[in-house]
Amino acid sequence: MKLANKAFIITLVLLTLALTATAQLRSEKDDRNQAPTVGTGGPVGGPTGLFTVYDSSTLRKGEYTLSAALSNYDRDPGNVDISSVPLSFQVGLSNKFEMFFTTEAYRGVKVNNPQNLSSFYLPNSNLRFGSGFTRPAAIVLEPGAGNRAVYRPVGAPFTQFPYVGGTFYNPAITPTPTISQPRVGGAADMFPGVGSVYGGLLPGIVLRTTTIANGASSPSSFSTAPIYLADAPFINREWGQSSFNSMVVGFKWRLNKLDASWGHGVSAFYRYYADNGGDFAGFNQMQRGSGPGSNKGDIGVNYFIDARATKWANVSFNAGYVYTSKIKGSFGGGEFVMLDPADELHLSVGIDFPVNKFFQPILEFRSLNYVGGHTVNALEQDPIDGLAGFRIFPRRWFGFGFAYRHNFNQQDLGWFDDSAQTNRLFFVVQCL
């Protein structure tokens, strides 16, 4: 993140304004209230708990809650601010088992460093050059049947998704080749003329070029591997908006007795994405930042455990794993894998302080690690977040909350070291 942006503290926070309504009153003997989690930034909201951490309490049979929230958080690479409005509904089916449904009613994505994301280097995307916009230079898989990384200079013709048949721009190559039909690759398929040599639709990026013989250009600062944001890997707008992007259904199940001094259990969910690469309209929404668009959705499982340390302090711990499916698109009548997203490992701990039945301070610390085999990401970042806030309950059945969220490992100047890695690149220059 640029140092100047740190002056704007609003880009570093999560503002959680959650409204909850419960069908029945909790026990008047216990000052601790229940409310649904907000989630966002990786964890799924909906089950009862803190802001993003699940506790062992569950709704009783017949109880239900409704929740709405506004959340803003930062992610890298690309120095991205994401604003989200999650809505959720929960119902207790037994005294230890609850079901929930969550949807993202609105998402706004602001990309502050678009030059760091491969999605802005696709043939239907632009980057700012001086007072205008044009297609930037990129490092792509050579058109045709080859397997080399080649240089695509600045100013390629605009080519709309699904790209196949468009002109591949390089004045040094004659006759001018076209963007080839994708072909089957490994975990992600190969996209000649568009994607990188590592597979997938996203190209490598060129940050700086130099002029060589006969006025031709060559890349001097570049990556042959793609760079993408896991939350929105294909976004190509500096400010993108979308709505009702994902639907999540799941359950939370406490495994031990309700009157035990500690509790534990499991929560599981299935997440479906409304937009995918099956047609132009779906991919256009993905380029607005609607989400990754995995065709078969994601499945997540969480284990939670908590204990009441004292009457006024409760400690909760969560460990979760999310299995993600591949992101596919339709190209020339065939379906090909555009990206193989990483699975997710979530670890979190939360402490809440039920001072009284009206006021509940909350502290959380969580990490998200991208694991398993997936499309290489040259600037992959595993976010580490901390949250501090409180909830206020004017009534036992109604409440609202506010939290500050800070990303501890942003990709600012201190994140990069002096190490360098050299990749082999083949590029063609025009010789007269």
C-alpha cells in the first residue's frame, strides 16, 4: 500500500453496523447475548458468534435471527478496498443445531494499484497511460501450438471476451497471428496469446519497457507468472460494483451438552457463485469484481471451541478449511479452466467481554492461508487481520455493533525485499 494512502484511515478499517432481531429472549440470568457473525474477508458470516469468529452457543429450537451489515476491508495484491453488504438468516432446528443462509447483497471493489494485477492486462482491459487509456504490454503464451513466453507490446487491439480469433499484436511477427483456441493443460488450461505459460487465462505483467534496436521495445521489469486477487481474480475496473454475487447455505452444530462450562462443535457450508465464465454477461460481472466465479462453488468446514474464562470473559477458537472448485469459461464452443484457485485454511481466536446484557466488547485475530495446488500467483498474500469493536443491545432481541479491522501484512514498501528472480523470456524484435 502506498504511504500516502495511509493518511486515509477509512481504507484500513472494517465498519460493521449489524442489526439483529431474535424471536425469543435469552436467559435473563446470563449477561451474554447472542448475535450472528458478519464474516467477509474470507470467513463466512451467518452462524452465531462474534464478528467473524464462531462460538459454541446456538439458537434454541424455534429461535431465528435476521442480520444486515456493512463491511469494508483491504486486500493485496493491487491495494484493493472491498466494501460488502452481507445479509443473513438463521433458525434453530433443535437446541444444539441451527441452519443459516447468507448472501452478498452488494459489493464494491476499488483497485488502487491496477498495474499490479494481471486482470488489467487482458485483451479487453485498459491501463492509464498519461491522460489516456490503452492495452498495456504483457507476457503471454505464444499464439499457436508453442510453449514459450512471448512479449506483447503496448497498444494491442481491443478484443472482447472470449478473445478467440482476435488479433495478437506484435509488429515484429508477420503475418499477424490471431489469438488461438485454448487447449487442455494441467490444473489450468493453456490460453495462447492471452494467458501465461503457467496456465490459466491471466497473463504475466510488464511494469517497465526499454527501447532497443530500430525503435522496438522490450520488457525490462516484468513477471512471466500472473498476479491476481483471490477475492476477484478477473477484475478490470478501478471501481467495480455488483450485487447478489454469492449464496451460502450451511449449519452449525454444537456437539456437547448445553450446560457444560465449555463447548465445541462443527459448522459447514456450501457457497454458490451467481456469476461465472459460461457466457459474456457472467464474465463481465466477474470483471466488475463480483467474485472468483467457481463453477461448482466452494465447500467449507469449521471446528469451533470456546470456554467461559470468567463471568465477564469468553474465549473462542476456530479452525476451518475451504475447498474451492476450478473456474471455467466457454471459449469457441468448448469449456476450459481459466484458473485453479487455492484452497483456504482459516485460523482465528476471539475474546468477548459480556460486561452486562447491554454492552459486549470484542477482540479478534485471524489468518487466512492459501494452500494446496493452484495457479501460481507471483505476489500471493496470506492476509492477517485483527478486529476490535463492541456490540450494544438496547433490548435482548435487538442489537447493533461497530468494529475496526486492520490488515497487518499489507504489501507496502517494507513487504518487498531486495531479492530478485530471473525468468526466461523469448521476444521478437523487428529487424530491417
